[in-house]
Amino acid sequence: MQNSLSSDFISEIVRKHNNDPQQLTAILHDVQEASGQNYVAKEWAGQIAGLLKLPIAHVYEVLTFYSMFSTVPQGRVLIEICNSASCRFNRSQELLGWCREELGIGVGEITPDGEFGIVYTSCVGACDVSPALKIGDDVYGNLDRSKFTQLIASFRENRPELREPLICQS
Ligand code: FES
């Protein structure tokens, strides 16, 4: 399931950011997005370090410091479930149960086909519609069981029109 990015493709991303070491976070973000599995493999980080003429240790430090980055595959569609107070008080455990029923996985796991992964995140600023979850740049709240099923189906079937009405914030 591990995806691979060619060294040419990584060089192209770095070039897009003018080979600028100040752009390291943005470069890692773009590489993670391009991976198709929401991660930056350690060997890619090594290549980025070489291209930016930065110590590898520094690139690893940035990669492991920010929770938005992962060095292991997290699934093509990463479901980030808010684990902060409002959501916890407001049925976020139910969301986890629905994930288990729909996808057969829990937090920190990915489906065998690599399509979906689940992680916890902290408050995504949608407490008024909690429990909330985030997928990509979009936040979903006020979910009930059937809306959740619709949301998952929209990604499974690659039908964005099904999820657009469910988005609370972009
Ligand atoms: S506590 Fe979950 S969105 Fe704020």
C-alpha cells in the first residue's frame, strides 16, 4: 500500500518553493499531500534535506514536531476526530463507534486497502456544531448516523457533491 514519490517529483515540489529552506514546512505539507497516503517517508525527508542543504536532523525535527505531519502512511482519506472538551462531552465517542461500524477501524488505524485512516486532533474551531471531525481542509459537524454514512460514501465513491452540504467550514 505504500505509495512512492519519485525523486524527480520531490525535486519539482522543492523547486516550486524556490529551493528555499524557509519554505520547509510548506514543502513537507505538499509532499505529504502528494503521497496519497498523508505521510512523508523518512527517505523523502532525507532528499528534501539534501535539496535544501539543511541537516537531515533538522528536517526530521520539523517533521516529527508538528502533529500535522506523519512519517508513516495514514490512509488516503484521513479522518481527524476532535478530541477536545466540547466534542468529548458531545458524543465524539459515538463518532468513533460509527467509524468502527462503517470502516472497521479505530483511532490510529487504517483500512486494509489504505483508503481511510483515523486520528485524533485537537479543537478544530467548530465547537458549536460538535462533535466535529476534519477531513482535508474541511470540517464536518452536526453529524448523525445517516449523515456520517453519506460522508463516508462520498469519499468511497468519489462523489464530492454528496459531502458539500455537510461541510461546516472550509
Ligand atoms: S472541541 Fe471539538 S471543535 Fe472545538
